Amino acid sequence: MNGHITAGLDVRAAWRAFSRASHDYDRTAVLQHEVRRELLSRLDVVRLAPAVVVDVGSGTGLGTLALERRFPNAKVIALDAAHGMLLAVRARRRWWRRVPCLRGDATALPLASASVDLVFSNLMLQWCPDPQAVFAEFHRVLRPGGLLHFTTFGPDTLCELRRAFATADGLPHVNAFADMHELGDGLVRAGFAEPVMDVDRHVHRYTDAVGLMRDLKAIGAHNVASRRSRGLMGRGRWRTVQTAYERERHDGLLPATWEVVYGHAWRSAAT
């Protein structure tokens, strides 16, 4: 994996979109909550007593809070590139004063080398134009014996919507994502040991395409491909997309597939 799969993302546009979505994010981000709970449950089989944990792409901080509860003796850090998300973390008045909040890009983490025992990252990597650079940063900040535990989206994500938009024009309307094998190879190249990867699929169903697009906008999951159209889609092309999406209808509803890649890997003492 050399980053070409997700290259061409307008990362600053992604940060702005997530900042704008921060106020209503938790009400709509059903999939993100499901995946976070599953990712946390997978820590049950890991022997780890971290002193420092960083939640990279913390969003509104629900994962950070869960990590603090799981590891009460650890220093847990919320880190996100979207300023609005960190404000949402701090709005959780019951606990935010105990949790350091850092704003930073995952390709240039504001953390010292070999200073972290657990990097936890839920559905953040797909918004990075160079996943290999992110893996290199994760490896840099982890101590020998530290663990990277993450999720991201795979290439089958929103495949139905992608097919529908392809009937309207040749522009990218759904972001492209790296597959599980590319990600695993990238972890090895970054110096990680014993990477374990697997895939799960979630299918959410909608009465119409407008409902899906509304949910995507509400969680800040916009199309941020640098080649995306900068103007509004005309009514004619949107009708073409809707007609094409109707071919996917099953049992009265339109499916929206999310391919979720789960991964973890260790920072060995030898690298």
C-alpha cells in the first residue's frame, strides 16, 4: 500500500465537514457507535496495562471515555484534526477536565516518539490521503510492545451508491478505500509485527436515497475527493442517480453497505 487508493482526498475539506457535523454527530453516527463498541470488545482478549492511551480521531469523545473507564490507571488522550469535534469532547463536562485534548494530523502526531502504549483509532484512517504515512506515525509514537488497534472502511463501502452515481457522470462521488490486504502489507512495511486483519459488513436500509445522503451529511461523511464536482448536481443527473439506485431495492428498502476493516498489530522491540 503506497497511499494511491485514497490519494486525492481533500483532507482539509474533511476536517471542516466533521467540525460542522460535531453538534449532531452522535445522533446520526449509528454505524460508528456499533463499530466502536465492537473494536472496544476486541480488547478483551488482549493482555495490556497501558500507561498512555491515545484515541486518534476521537470524534466527540465517546470512545475516549470508554477507554478511560477500561484503563482507569492510564492517561487517555483525545486527538482529532477537527476543532469542532474536540469542542464536543470538552462539552462532556462530567469528565473532560481529566482528559487531555490535542488537535493534530494523523500524519504528524503531536506526540513524542515511543511515548504511547495503545493507539486506538475508530474509522479515522479512511479520511487520510496517505495511510502509509499514518502507520509510520503510529509506529513512531508507540513504545516497544505497544499496540495499534483500529478500524477503517474497505472498498465495498457504499458500493450501491457508487454504482448509482457512475450512471450519471465519470466524477468520483464516493471516496475510494484501501482493502484489507493492502492495509496489512502497509503495517508490515511500517515495522509492525503480527498484524491481524479481518472484515465485517454492515448493511443499513433506507426508504429512499435522500435519507442516506442526509445521514452522510449529518455525520460529516462528505465526498472529499479532490476531483469531486464543486457545484450542485443538477436535477436531471440526480434523477438518474435515484433511478439507478432503485435497481438495488430489496424487500422494499434501499441497502447501503459498509465494509469495515478491523486491524491490530504490535510495535515489536526489534523495530
